[in-house]
Amino acid sequence: MRWLVGPVEVTSPSSEEYDRSEKRDHYLTIPSLRAYVVVSHRELLFTAYVRETADEAWASREARVHEGLTLPGKTGDLDVDTVYRGVSL
């Protein structure tokens, strides 16, 4: 089975609540999904929901300015400062 890392959702004023609740809940039912990332439009913040491999439970992780997230698999890291470079909030 191939593992899926993604999707990455960028919130908006009209989508943020949905992206962090109902949409997240739907994504987390996908058996092959390893991570779901939400990027905030209001502040320098990533929230990742990551499936822990040992027990298949989901854990939530956050990264803010000068931080990053390491995602499962070979996808690499998401660096907050790099992603938000040039963005005015």
C-alpha cells in the first residue's frame, strides 16, 4: 500500500472552521493518509494531523515562526518562515 501525505489546506476567512473540523474529520478516515496539514491565513501557523505508525492513532502538531514540521515518508520538512516568506498577514 502506498502512503499518502497531504493534502495541504490554506485557510481563508470562509473556510477555516470547515478545514479544521468537518473537512479534517473526512480526510482522517482515509486509511492510506499519513498527514493532513492546515496552513493559517491569519497567523504564521501550520497545524499537522499525523498518523502515528505504531498504533495508527492521529496526533496533532503545530509549528510557528522559526519552526518547521517533519512529515512522514520522504516528503521532507515544511518550514514556516520559508512558506510565509513575502506574505503579509
